[in-house]
Amino acid sequence: MKTWVKILAIALLLYVHIGGLLLDVPRLNILNETIRALYFHVPMWFGMVLLFLVSSVYAILYLLKPSSNLDAKSVEFANVGLVFGILGMVTGMLWANYTWGSPWHGDPKQNMAAIALLVYLAYFILRGSIQNEEQKARLSAVYNIFAFTAMIPLIFIIPRMTSSMHPGSGGNPGFNMYDLDSKMRLVFYPAVIGWFLIGVWIAGLRIKVRELEEKILDIQHDQIH
Amino acid sequence: MILNLIQKEFILELRRKAVISGISLYLVSIIFICYLTFSLRQSSINEATWSALFWLSILFANVNGIAKSFIGEKQGLLIYYYSIASPQAIILSKIIYNVVLSLALSVMGYVLFSIFIDNPLQDKGLFLLTLLLSSFGFSACLSLISAIASKTNNSNILMAVLSFPVIIALLLMAIKLTKNALDGLAWDDSQDELWNLLAINSIMVALAYLLFPYIWRS
């Protein structure tokens, strides 16, 4: 990852944290100041879906042309995506606690998000239960593609069909209902980009760590023989 | 080739009756347990509970029945298939065979439910169409997952863990359609769900067809 991208990510998030907490937000009933959670909750989901998308693209590339590098990328992007998903769930529960009255509300979007996390937890369990490295990479790539494609209707279409208190569901508008003055977009879009770049950065670091570990193993292996 | 393979599946299945009768007994046991645990308050089982119980029984019977399509096959037999048929022919034949199996299980479950528990359906045609469509999805998804799980150490646990999150989209559509059938709504109201179910099915079949060769190669 280029240095300027890292600096950009840090600058964007600094701006998001300062601007998100200090800039004006629309005054709405019930939501009040908790509307600022939008800058931190929604980008987590955007980030998760994008990271899972990157992960499954690497899985496709792996199947077309197998190499341990592509497999490492696919796993680590899924890993970071999972962390983003868990953070999205926690921030959503905190927000829900203030606006809906309880952290877990049986809301369709919440349930679907939980299922999306289950899919990728299952992905890691699958990886854990295969010994052969090559087979592990291939089978988990197949499951990754299959699960991601089956997940899209899950988290995007179904919540829109059922009634829900969550914005963007059951005919409710998306976050348009909040930003009457579109000022919030000025912070929201940088937040999405910034968090996603941070996710890519973390994944990149983890891929490097993985490569180094492999090298160490190789050296140790050579020393033994 | 596909026809031969399907024929082979049926002949094998009918010859060793243990598997099919085992799955049937499994379904009967689940439904009987549902009946026993709910019989004290038989009047109080409402429609939502009926559909939840029905789909749970069908889901578990399907997972166990279709898991057999790759898990438990002898290694030598798999190598033999590998040498005589293309992977596409094998997965398609398995899917088609499993559609028949899954549909048979669903219809059997429905009959048993009407005998033991209740039959509150108002629109039976819509419900049977739902059973047909969902058995396509179950079959395609579970056949592929079974092929993945068969390569691992603890295949039976993985079969459940891997398939449940993926199958939920399908299951939710089926449950929604069942609700419409229970209420006897007009078919126009179920159109969206039917198309969705069909779309999910096509995605699952297409993915199974495309991805299976990569699993098969090992």
C-alpha cells in the first residue's frame, strides 16, 4: 500500500472524528445526538461488504490460477471483514439501545447481519478442519464464492421486503431521511472511504505477517535438514 | 451420461434401502416428537408455529438426506466416477436426483403433518409449488456443501455449520410463501416471493455447476 494512501486514510478519519463529533447535525426526535453514530456504524457495514467482496474476488482468482499468495489475501480480507462486521454489530446495538430501547430487537436487518457473520465464521471453521494446505485453500475458496453470492440477497433484498424500524427497510428511505440539509454527506462519505482504506491497510499488514511466518517456517525447515 | 448417472443413483438407492428408509424414519421421528410435545395443547398450535415446525423438520431431513450424496461414498467409487464422467455431469445428476429425494421428503412431511398435527393450509396449490421450488434450492445448495464437507475431518458437523447460513435466504422465502398459502392470499400477492425463490434457485444451481469441478479435482 502506497504511503500517501495511508496518510489519506488517517487524514480522512481524523476529519471524520472531529467533524463527526463537532459539526452540526439535523435535530430529529428520538435520534437527537445519537445520529452521529451514523458516521461510525454504517461505514462498518459498507466496509464489511466491500472487504468480503475483495476476499471473494481473490477466491475467484485463486481458483483460476492457484497460488498461496492469493489464498492468503482472500483469507485476510475475510478476516478483517469479519472484524468490521462485529464492530458494525456492536455499534448498531449501542445505537439501538438508545433509540429503540434495547440492544437486540429482532429487526430483520440485524438478523441478516448476524447470519452474514455466521457465514464467514463457518468459513474459518471449514479452514480449520482441513489439514492439506492446497485442499484447504481450494475448498474454502469455493465456499467463499458460494457463500458471498448467496449472502447478497440475504442482506440487501430480504430486509427491504419486510417491515422494520431500521432505515432503508420496508419502504423506509435509506439515510436520506436524516440528512435533510445533506451536510451529513460531507462527513459520511469520507468516513466510508477512510474506514475502508484502514481495513485494506490492516489486511495488507496481516498478509505481510503471514508471508513472513511462512518464510520463517521454510528457514526452520531447511535448518532441520 | 447424465441420464446414466441418474439411473445409477436410483438403482443404487432402491437396492440399498437402508438410507432412504433411515431418512424417512428420521422424518417420522421428528414429526412424532413435534406431535407429542405439542399434543397437550393441540388447539393452541397456531399457523406460524405450524409453518416453523414444518420447515424445521424438512430442513433437518434434507440436510441429513442430501449429506449422503458425497459424504460416506467410498474413495474408490469416487475415483471411478472421476475417470468415467465429467464433473458437470456428476453434479447435475446428483442435483436432479436430490431434487426428487427432497421433494419426496417434503411431500411425505406434509402428509405426516396433516395426519399427526394439523393441516391449516388454505391454498394447497401454492404450498405444493413452494415445496417444488424449495426442493431445487435445497438440492443444489446441499449437494455442493456435501461435496465440500466430505473432504474434511468432521464432515457431519461441517455439513450443518456450512449449510445453515447459506440456506436461510431460501428458507425465509419458503416460510413467507407458506404464510401466504396458510392465509389463502391471492397468487398475485405471492408473485414477488415466487420470483425471488426462483432467482435464488437459479443462482444456487449455477454456482454449484460452476464451482463443483474445483472441488472434484482432488
